[in-house]
Amino acid sequence: MAKPIIPKHKQKEIAKERVKTLFEQAAIQFPKRKDLANRYVALARKISMKVRMRIPPNLKRRFCKHCYKYLQPGVNSRVRTREGKVIISCLECNKFMRIPVKK
């Protein structure tokens, strides 16, 4: 028996909801189990890649672009502003991301 076909726009809505839920769960689990929080980020990335959906910008800044670990400011990341940019440093892999600030 074949699976029912779900329209693409509906798939993206479902995926966006799941990604949001996974990031919420990652935030809850991070103080207790960092490995589980990182797994939730990996699952959220996999879901968004599967349906070719962008992760919302507010959630995109919650994980490292290099090592894909969940970032908690003050615990395993550092946030600074400099010359019109927000610089997020990952203390896990010692790399950083620069995000321009719009005027």
C-alpha cells in the first residue's frame, strides 16, 4: 500500500513545527545532558534538509555552524558586538560566526 502524498507546503509547516519543538527540547535538556541537546540539533537540521526548508534565523543562531553543537550563551559560547557585527564564539570548537547588524 502506498503512502498518502502530503503537499509540499504542508510538509514544510510540519517540519517547521518539529524543528521548533526540537530546539525547545534542546534548551530544556542542555543543563542535564549536552549530548542529547546536540542530538536534537542534529535531528532538526536533518528534518530541515529533507524538506529543503531554512531554519528560522532566531534558531539558526542557537547552534554552531562548524561543529553543529547546541550553543548556550555564557556556558559554551560567547556573544560579543564589534564594528556593526554580532560575533558568536563557540567554545567547543573555538570557531566563530559573524552576523551583521542591520541599521
